[in-house]
Amino acid sequence: MESITKNKQDQKTIQNMIQKIMHQDISNDSDAIKELSDGWFNAIYEVKLDNNQFVIIKIAPDPLIPVMHYEKNMMESEVFFMQKAKSIGIPCPTIYGYDDSLTLCSAPYYIMEKLVGTSLEKIYSSLDPSTLKDILNATGHYTKLWNTSLKSDVFGYPFHRDLQASTMKELFFKMLDHLLLDGKKNQCDLGFSYCKIRNLFEYLSDVLDEVKTPSFIHFDCWYTNIMVEGNKLVGFIDFERAFYGDPLQEALFRMKNPFELEGYGKTTFSDSEKIRLDLYDAYLALIMIIEDSYRHYDTEDIKNLGLHNLSQFVQKYKDVYERINC
């Protein structure tokens, strides 16, 4: 996916990054440096070293490129959360080094282990049902493990002080209000009134008071970020959007695949939990709509899906939405 946030670097800069952290040279092979295009935000390269080891370099956006409010300091957060996950036995890449000195390029970067395997997204349709069930069960199991094992005293993003809160409701509205402000800055058309959408969230928000403990949330654990090799789950990647929040904010509760939910151990939901799911579905829809105006993707598919999902949310609560005055 092409995006203006991708801070691409030349071969010399990549060589210097490798030498600074890995203390090695890049292989002389003509294809020793490969840009990985699957990501939507950071520039990512697979690099072959002169000892035949493969590593991944991930580079944050140039600070002069506008990003959404919650996307600030995400690389520091990703390194932090990936190391946390690794410490409790979650399969994920080893971080070899993180450099935020800005001496080699305009933004922080880190180098990590290259996991052997392919994203679940790419091979999903080719897997036999039994293998797919096992992988999705394992995804649910690991998601439950990090939700229950990694806690905090504060809701929110550890390296984003104005997106931290003492309660889930307070955090959610900080996230929502900054997101809506991002949309207004770029004059994004939501298809609905900003004020009425915000007030609809407010009307439904008492259910957020049920969330008492901040839990580690990957938030972005889609099939693109689940790595598979030899018909087995081998690791998780892309922890950059992680924070401490409500487990129902996890991606598996957006997809609602029964095998993932079975592995997680939660297949039924109370009425109030269903409203929380609706709130988080709609929040993600807003991200999908608004981020398009910052990334300038080469397709409108993501924005259009967000518009559809937001419309579904409003339709579900149409009676409330129509009574809201702004």
C-alpha cells in the first residue's frame, strides 16, 4: 500500500542503520535490500546481511508529514509493547535495536528479527479447515494471554500523555475527540454530523464504566499481522497501535471469527458488552474514513468500508440519532 507517511531511505542510509545497530555490512547481493509494501504507515525494509542473516528495518514517518493525533510516538510505543509481549512468551520478533537520535534519518527507526513465514492474510484461503481452526484458536489464546497478563494503572498510550486517563470512559472520549478534530482539520465528510455522531457516542457511553482495569490491547491484530509457517502460527507483528484499554477493543472482536473467539474463551456477550462492541466498531470506522485524508492511499476501499460501517452504526441507533439536537 502506498502512503505519503512512508519515510523511504536510500541504500547508503540503510547501510548506516545496519552498521550502527547490527555492527555488520549488508550483503553484496543485488536484492539485499527489499522494500516491503504490505504496511500502510511506516517504511519497512527486509535486509540481508553479509553473514546471510535477514533483518527488518522499520522507519517512522518524517516529522514534517502530518499524521493523526494518536499516531504520534507510535514507534517508541511499538518497541515497548513488543518487548512486553515477548517477556510473557508471546511469539513475536526480537528487537535488535531502536534509534531515536535522528542522526541517520529524520525519524526514529528500529531493527528486528525477520520471522520466517507468511502472513495469514496471504494464505488464508489455501489452508485446510482443520489447520485454519488451529491457527485461529491459537490467535485467540495468545490475545487472551496478553489481555490478562499485561496490565497498567493507567488507561491509554504510555508515550502519549494527553491520551492517558484514569477511567476507560475518559480515555475513550479523549481518543474520539482527537480523532474527530483530525477529521475536521482535513474537512473529512463522514456522511453524518460530527456533533450528532459525538453525541450518539455520549448517549451510549455509560457501558464503558464496566471496564475497571487497563489491559494490554494490540488493537491491530488483523490477519496481515499474524505470521504462519508450516501450517502453524509463528508470531505476531505490528504492535505500533497498542495501548492499555478494554479487551473488547481487540481486532478479533471486530472480525468475530468463531474459531478465534473459541480460542479466546468468549463466545457470548451481555447486552452492555454488545454496546461496547458497537462503540469500538464505530470508532474504527471513523479511523478508516479520516486516515485516508492523511495517508493519500492509492485506493478508496478503506475509506468506503469505513463509511459503510459508520452508516450501519447510525442505522442501528437511528431513533437516538434523529432525536439528537446540535
